[in-house]
Amino acid sequence: MAVNCILNDRNKNGCANCPTSCQHRIALEGFNGKGGRLATAGAPADYRHLTLANSPARESQAKVYGALSDYVATFSRMFDVNSERIKSLYLFSANTGTGKSTSAVCVMNEFIIANYLGALKNGQQPLQQPAYFLDVNEWQTLYNGFNRGNIPQDVAEKYSRPYYAMMEKAKLAPFAVLDDIGLRDATAPFRADLHTIINYRCANALPTVYTSNIPIEELATVFDVRLYDRVRDQCAVIPFAGESKRGRRK
């Protein structure tokens, strides 16, 4: 039975009595944990069943989740060509472990669900990959892997191929999360690639959730003033309060 289906809160009677072969569950979650729109979005596996309703960060960030709920309500605009565009979010806290990344994935999952259900309601085909999660630290590790000196070509390609594939997905996805964009120890070429993703998304009004440990104003020094102005113009800044909750799970 599909008790843990991510659509449980959308189903008037819940999903406890739904078969595991439910086409909607498979479309979103895949089969036996493989495939599905949530998996191909690229978020960590532990986060793929999270929504705003069941997020572990909800209780400690109640004010934030009120704002996130208002934001998610704007996702219906994706089906109205005459409506105001969906804006972006900048989730910030100086401390790590306050729930920024978890919350960003919850918002992304809400977008995936909204696209799937909204498309069906409007007689349209849901997008196969409506959203993408880019872990910027993981992406930087790939970059470092093929920019070391004197490495064999096959080894360099092992890192470069997924690096550029992730770059294209993050650039073109209808909705994206760019997790931890305030990297001060990055090389100029790597920052230029990240700049390309952000600039493309801003120029094409593609909604993006950024998470960062630096205030949005400091993007002017991490990147440049022009990009900072673009991000600021299209973003709602949501600060996360409190100290790190990592390692405190019951």
C-alpha cells in the first residue's frame, strides 16, 4: 500500500489504500525507488518524500514556513501565460544546519507536484523533469577532479562529463535549487560557470531557490554587481534563524 506516497496530503482519503502500482505515484516517485520526477530532480534520496507539511525544519522555522507556503501558492501561475511570473527565493543564514537545504528541496518537490497535478487538471502533459537540484559543493568537487595537473584523459572525462551535464540541467530546468552558492574559495573559472547558470536563469525569468551562508549583498563581491542586481531584483530574501540542528535527530 502506498502509505508514504508524497501525494498523501493531496488525496482526500489519503493514499493508505492505494496500490503501489498507482500511476501517479510511479510518475512522481518511480518504481522500486528508481525513476520518477522526484528522483530525476537530483535531490538527496533522504529528501525526496519531503513537502512543506512534513519537513523536519517546519517546527523550528515556523515563520519561514509561513512565507514558503505563500510562495508555493504562486506555482499555479505556471499554467497562466498572462499571470505574473513566479519569483525566486534566497534562503540565507550565517549558520549551517538551520534547514535551508531541506526547505529548498521541500519547495522544489512542491513545484514538481504542482506541475504534475496542474498539467493533468488542464489536460496537458506533465513535464518529465520540471525541476533540478544542484549541490554546488558536489559540483565543485567534479570541477576540481578534471582540473588537476597531469591526469589521464579518461580520468578527466570521468569528472568533466557529469560536471557539464549538471551545468546544463541546472541552467535549463523550469525550476531549480542552487544549494550553497556563496563559495569564496572557488577559482575564477568555476565561479564563471556558476555565474553562467545564474545569469541564464535570471535572463529567462526561470524561478530559482538559492541557499547561502552569506547575505545576498555579498554576491556583488563573490560574483559581480550586475549579477547581484539581477538576483536581488527577482528574489524574495528569507532569513533562517537559530543554530545548527545537525546531529540532533531523535
